[in-house]
Amino acid sequence: GGGNPLEEVAGGLAATVNRAISTIVAFDFFAVLFFLGWLVVSIVYQFAVCGELTPPEAMTSGAPVCANPVYETWYSLWQPVVQPLLGILFLGTILQATINGISGVGKDEK
């Protein structure tokens, strides 16, 4: 059209960046869902094998605690893997909204 070429390039760049962020957020979302499912499996395992969740007083009293290797493995990945995935998910979502707001993607053009 008769628009400013600089605006067209900036709009195209914003759309490309937005698509890339959207792809990353989609993959990240499913990774977070996987880890959520893993946590649910560990809770089911805890009830099936131990009969209950470990009460807080048992954790501090030194009493024998029912081992849950599913949860222990999940928890070992909490800080190095799950927290960064959650951060990427939040950052990507905020970045997409910011790019859409600045570039006008999704706005009705008249």
C-alpha cells in the first residue's frame, strides 16, 4: 500500500518476533504441564504407597518418613529446571502483550 516503508518493516519485524516468542511460549507451556503432571503423579504415589502426605511434625521430629522417589526427583529439578521454565513462560507472555500493544498487532485498522 501507500504506507511508510519503515513502519511496514517494523510491523513485519514485530510480527516475526511475536511468532518466535509465541512458539517458545507454546513449547514452554507444555513443558510446564509435563512437570505439573509429574507432581500430580508423585502425590498419587504418596497416597498409594504411604497412605497420606507426610505431616509437617514427622519431617521435624526425625521419625521415619515414607520415601517418595518420584517426588524427590521432581523436587531436585524444581530450582534448576521448573523455576526457569515458569520464568520463561511469564516473561514470554508479558513480552507478547507488550509487543502487541506497541506494534498494534490485533487492533482493528480502519
